Amino acid sequence: MRAGRVYVIEWMDHCDSNGENAWINVSDIDAGAVYLRSVGYVVKLTEESVVIAHTLQGGQASSPFTIVRSAIVRSEEIKLPPMRRPKKAKVTP
């Protein structure tokens, strides 16, 4: 992975077994992991994690989100077309 590129990342996460903070029977516990898919710009890479954001502007990232590398099942770069800024409309007095 490379910073500044867009990726779809499939990863595993833990989840609350019953959605509540209450006593439940052990036999009712769902021990399965959750399979997730996230799409975003990679803004930071470390040995342990990948940080993605849904929007970049200059040196800022909106809503950065960290995914632990050991949880990543698969990732694939998404090729984006070059960004084209619209021309400013001329304003006549």
C-alpha cells in the first residue's frame, strides 16, 4: 500500500456478543468475528496499522480511521481518474 492512494480494504473485527452490557448465558454468545469492507485514501502507514480517510484536501484528512494490519484480509488499489476542477463561471455585473 502507498499513502495518498485509494484502496478497498477487507478486514476482520471483533463485535459485542449481544449488543448489550448484561449478563447472558454462555451458550447464547456468538463468538464469530465481523467481516468488513472499507474504502478510503491511505493517509498513514505504520508497521502495525493503516490509517484511511474518506476525503483529503491539502494536508488535511477527514475522519481518519485506523485498521490494524493483522486484521486485514485483502486490499486492492482503486485507480481514480485525474481530478479536474470546474472552471469558474464569469460573473457579469
